[in-house]
Amino acid sequence: MNLTIETNKCLQAYNSLALAATASHFCCVSNYQQLEKALAFAKSNNLSVMPLGAGSNLVLASDVEGLVVYVDLLGVMVTEETDIPEGHVDVTFCAGEDWHEMVLYSLKRGWYGLENLSLIPGNMGAAAIQNIGAYGVELSDLLVSLKAVDLESGELFTLTNHECQFSYRDSVFKQSLKDKCLITEVTLRLSTSPVINLAYPALKGYFLDRQEPLTATMVSEAVCSIRRSKLPDPKELANVGSFFKNPVIPATKFIELQGKHLDDGADIPGYEQDGGAVKVPAGWLVEHCQFKGVRHGSAGVHKHQALVLVNYNDCPASNNAKDILDLAATIQKKVFADFGIDLEIEPRVYGFI
Ligand code: EPU
């Protein structure tokens, strides 16, 4: 299998914020042999390697001096293990498979558990890096293990769920294994009978007036409908979903903030976490700092969901990445000044301006 290495490749079509950074070297790998060759090429040319999935959680703040490896490993396999609990199936998805397509594929085959994660942009490999989560379910609830290749040695290794060190929008791949490996496949344990999880208030509210029994497909469609009503489709308006994590603050700080700051009488919302800390919706904080719909150069805060920054890509003289990051910094400063809360950027920021 030949491997084509391109030089000075524009990455605009490869990231959902549509930032026009270039990669000094670029290749697409669709099997292990090509991946081996790509790593060998990088080694012999002294290039760093940057794995790239759908680019839906990435801010390319500068050009990439190195080899961008676009992961196009495809395939789905049912794992034949004897120790799988009854009523479940272990399914291995190759890293390049599109997340939402795999949600629909699983539903069609009667493999349940992914419905609440419908319509999340991105692919299988990247889903594990940020431990994608929505509507009361996180990938870590379903992941059994994954395989990855060490970028330095080229060796393939397996990590169990525990070894991935998952937490809210976090994993070992954002910490000690950052930039050190490329995820090749992910094994999920799905249920063979429907699992209806309406724990998330917005989802429960959606079905309030329904009388008939719910199916997993109805839940998936509801999640798609809620997401479409709030979140811009990256194909129509460039974005990376939530730009900030929802901050988790000590209960004492939350109590201090309740009812304290706002002229409009709105009370700060919060969701109690295990251990008593409180998760505050960053979108609410950004909205109450009056940023909803605000523009800065080509960047903007989405008008329906203040947690999403978008690239309008309509100011030719602008540096779009700089506009996005400057706007993010202005928001962080104001939220800290008004609420004393640090907002952490959620997507991966590559390079600095
Ligand atoms: N809110 C506002 N104004 C806004 C946005 C939100 O006041 O502009 C407040 C409301 O009080 C609302 C609450 O925030 O009730 C929660 O909003 P929503 O249900 O839309 O969820 P979120 O906290 O903004 C998180 C995830 C989303 C995920 C949804 C649903 C993070 C950083 N974001 O958003 O994930 O889809 O919950 O589970 O945890 C993503 O990671 O890219 C993403 C879209």
C-alpha cells in the first residue's frame, strides 16, 4: 500500500472551524501499513506527528510544522469474547468512523446506549480524547478499551477504560499521553435491549406530553432535534461546539454567588456533583456577561448558545484564529471579573498567536 505525502497542504477543509492553517507535510492513512510508513517517514525526516480526525474539536492557531496524519481507518467488528455480560455486545469501531453514523448504524442493528450522544460531530478516535458527553451520557460510560499506536516507537498498545483516566471532557490523552499516540480503534459495550435515559432535564422536557412508550430511535431523534435547535451545524457555520468547559466550583463559592450579582434578578444555575462541588453552565455565565451574539472581526458568539464561538469567515483582512482566541480571552476576562470563575477552553488549541 503506497503512502502519499503532500507538502504545504491547506487544512481549511479538515477542521470544523474552517481555519486556513497549512501543514508542512500531510498524509492520509487508511490501514496499519500506511500508518507504519507515515511514522517511519516522520522519523527519518525529523518531523513531529499530529494525528487528525474530523478536526471538530481543534483550533489551528498556527501552521503545522510537521506531518499531519489524517486518520481514515474504517471498519466495525463485533468482538467474540466469552466474558461479556448477558444482554450486551462488545463492538470495535475503527478510529476513522464518523461518530454519528456509528450511532445510527448501532441503532439499526439493535445495539443500544449511544442514542443520547447522537449528532456529535467528529470521529470515533477523537471521541475518546475528550470523552464526549451529552444529554446525561459520556463515552466513558460505554468504553471497554481502546487501541493506540505510540508515535515514537510505532508500537500498538491497549488501554482499558480505567487506564484512559476519563473525567468530564478529559482523559489521559489530554494529559500524560498528549501528542504521544494515535488512537486506532475503540471498543464499546452496548446493550442488546433498549436503554432509555431521560436524566437530562431538556430531554425529559421534550417528552413531557408523550403517552406512548419511547423507543431508542425516538430518543436519538429528540437529541438531534434539540441539538439542531441550539447548536449551529459546522457545515453551515464553522464552529467546534462548546468552546469552554462548564466550570466546577466549590459549593461555598456557589452559595456566595447565588443571587448576588445580577441586576435582572436571575439566579446562577448549578448542578451538584459527587463530593458536593457544583457545575455551572458556562453558557449562562457568558450570556450574563452580555456576549450572546457579539462579534469580533470574523469571530462571534452564537446567538442561540453562548457557549459556542463561530467563525463567520467574512473579514478577508482578519486573522480568523486570532479573532476567535482574542474573543475567547475577552470572555474569560469578563467572566472572571464578574463571577470570579476561570473558564477553561475546551477544544485543543494548536500553536499560539
Ligand atoms: N445556558 C444559558 N445560555 C446559553 C447556553 C446555556 O443560560 O447561551 C444555560 C441554561 O441555563 C441551560 C444550561 O446552560 O439550562 C445548560 O445548557 P445546555 O443544556 O445547552 O448544555 P450546556 O451546558 O451548554 C453541555 C455540553 C454540550 C452538550 C450539552 C447537552 C459542555 C461544555 N457542553 O452544554 O456539549 O451537548 O451539555 O448535554 O459540557 C460540546 O462539548 O461541544 C457540546 C456541545
